[in-house]
Amino acid sequence: MRATLGKEERLYLRKRIDFLFASGQAHVSYPVRCVICLSNPADTGPQEAPLQVLFAASKKKFPRAVDRNRKKRLLREAYRLEKSHLYSLAEKKCFVALQYIGTSDESLENLRKAVRLAVEKGLALAYAVS
């Protein structure tokens, strides 16, 4: 599996984002908050990835755009590096939102561990509920 992050792997449709935050389960693995839900069976698209991901950083905690963009860039990189392991855990198609909730800078290694743990626990929670 290639360690890339293409458009088919990103969550960008408003309808799906609303569905995720309306029916998703949240889990925190500091400094990452993960909201995850199984996809709506009626809402399918062509050749989509098993996990579709959204990355966010709070404007309230990081008023400068350069800081928000850096946090989101680090989240994307951490997810991209952990993607092969997370795909092996995904049994069904899921929507995932990864939010940076920390207030200070974190190293990429700490973020990788946090992203992996948050998505693993989120997937376990989502499958247990369904």
C-alpha cells in the first residue's frame, strides 16, 4: 500500500461531515480527538477508501492561520504514516474526523502514537455500537 493521502481518502462532502458529527462516537487520545462513525449504507460513491478522514484545528486555540495549518499538516503526516495499519483494522467503511485539541507543539512521533491509538479505540467503539 502506498503511503499517500489522495482525494478519495479525504472527507470533504458537507452531507457526510454532518452525518459524522451527528451520529459519530468521540474518543480522545491527547492531543488528538477522534470522531468516528460507520458510513451510511445508502451513501456510497465510486471506489472510495475504507476510511475517509477530515483534519481540523481550532481557530479559538490557534488564532493565527499559520499555526492551524501547521497542526493540520502534522496530523495529515501522522495519519499518512499510520494508514496501512489503520486500514487493516477497518472492516467496514468509516468516516473519521481528527481534531488537534492540544495547546502546545507536539512532536511527530507523539502525534503518530496519538492518532494510531485514537483511531484504533474509535474503530473498536464504532464496531461495538453497530
